[in-house]
Amino acid sequence: MSGSTASPALEELPLRPELVGQMPYGAPQLDVAVCLNVNENPYPPSEQVINEIAAAVAEAGRSMNRYPERDALALRGDLARYLGYGLTAEQIWAANGSNEVMLHVLLAFAGPGRRVLSFAPTYSMYPEYARDTHSEWCTAPRRDDFTIDPEGAVTAVLEVRPSVVLITSPNNPTGTAVGLPTIQAICDVAPGVVVVDEAYYEFARKGTPSALQLLPDYPRLAVSRTMSKAFAFAAGRLGYLAAAPAFIEALRIVRLPYHLSALTQAAARVALAHAPEMLATVDQLRQARDDLATWLAARGLQVAESDANFVLFGRFTDRHAVWQALLDRGVLIRETGPDGWLRVSAGTPAEMQTFKDAFAAVLGNEIHKETP
């Protein structure tokens, strides 16, 4: 019929075999009163920052007929100054969220016939990056407390011989930080590149060292971060990575042309210029996380030690029933991680109280934690 298109079913299309039956990644986006499922910073930017972002985007709009600055050097310089450690723009890469950064890493260093290794449980997108780049996905188990055993990690690296090792610190979904000696032990034996994903680093307890300080000693090491979490910039979609200039050059080879819009670059530079203000709520969220962990543990639940802005807790014989019961009360958390566990983000005082009230009602409504 003129003006319409054919409407085949998905199974009628020549989809890659490994994608058949797969679902798109994504946590539920539901219209509920309290959203505590995707680890966002619940505090929006100030009116001053919003106005400055609007002005910067308006100025960028004056040249919308032209392609953006392809390598985002000014933004990368701002990111280098924010990180410190003597880094320069040439040692920074930026992309549309840390997701695209990680995809660039695998496009450059993994691929057909190559392996990617991480330590499970960990971020659920990693195996999808491997799948989408035709890389073999491999995992080694974490300890029962979700820490990484250094000797076990070294053994896994020597056995798997991965082209890419992904270490998440603090880990998602568990919140577990990884000590620098463990990262060094892995770097010492890794035949390829090692990426430490520090997406939640700003929420780590004071004194927790960053893998950034290891960069001078390990030319194949990279450390990734994001502005989505602590910076309250999730909608801005800006992730970044620090590494040796040669590592950055490898990522430039595989990035799509003009992958960062002029609007994203402009908005991110304003946010970075206001870094102290944008990060002012981090201490509040750390406290909310710790208070929440204490409150859950007092109810006889297992609580994973967390350096992120969320808490993983359990265990439940039917975690989906608990998740659904909370949703029925207007509270959305995340059904993720090992079987029997749930994850809740740190929120505002009002959000935390609503969660506690709802969860207390759920526990008293015939939905009980798993018996140890």
C-alpha cells in the first residue's frame, strides 16, 4: 500500500544467529514515585548550572550546520584537569557514556578469535560488548564476599590469555572496590590490555586509591570513568577513559566520525567547570548508602560491602516477588546480580524513607528472606 512499509516479524529478518532470542539491554523505565534502580544521582544540577548549560548549548547551536570538533580536545583537556595525576588531553578519550568507551576498547583490542575476561558477578553489559564485537566472553568467579582473589585472578589470566581484562572497581552490582595490589598482579601477567572501570569511584570511601596512579607503570592499563553517576549528568551521556597516548590512538581508529555532538561537548564542559558543585551531594549519598546498609543488616539480611552509590542485599527465595511487591507500593529497585539478591540505589532522605516503609511492609507480608 502506498505510504506504508512492510511489517515482517523479527524472526523473518536475517538476524545474526547469536542475536536470535536476545532482548535489548535496559533496566525498566517506569512511571513510579521512587526510582532507585539505575544508580542515578537523585539531586539535579542547580538553576545556575542549568542556565549556563542552556547558554553553552545555545552558542553551540549557532554552528549546528557544521560538524562538531571531531576529537573533542577541549573537553578532553577539561577531563584531564579534573582527574589530575598530571594527565593531558592526549591521555584522555571521551564518548557517549562509558558504554561507548568500552565498546571502543573491545573494537580495538578484542574481536574474532580473541577473549575478554572479567570477574563475576559484574556489570551485565560486558558480555554484550563481547557478543557485539564477536569476542569470546570469559569469567572467573569472585569470592563469596564478592572480592577478587589475587592468586585466582592471576591463574585465570594465565589460563584464558585474554586480549582484554575488565576489572570493575567499585564493582556493579556488588559495590566492591578492588585493591591496587590485585590490579597490579593482574597487569603483571596480562598478555593484552587491562581496563579498570571506575564508574562509581567518586562514591568510594575516603582513602580508597584509584587505579589512575598505576598508569605510569603499566602502558597497557586504562582507567574508565563516567559523568553519569556522581556528576548528576546521566542524560548528558559522557563517559571517558585515561590511558597512554598510544592506547588513545587505538580508540580513535575505531570510533565513528563525529561521535560526540557539539551539544554534548558544550554541556559537559559546563558541568566540569562546576565540578565542586556538581559533586557536592556525593557525601550525602555515601551517608545514605551506609545508613541503608546498616538498616537492611539490622533486619537480618545479607548486605554486600559497598563503595558505590547502591547496596546489594538478600537473599530471598523469590526475589522477583519482593521486587514486584515494592513496585506495587511505588518503589522501583533492580532485580540483578546473583540469584536471590536485589540492588537499591541511594536516594534522597524522602526516597530512603519511602523505600524503608515499603520494604518493611513487604517483609511483613509473607515474603521472607532466604533461610541461611
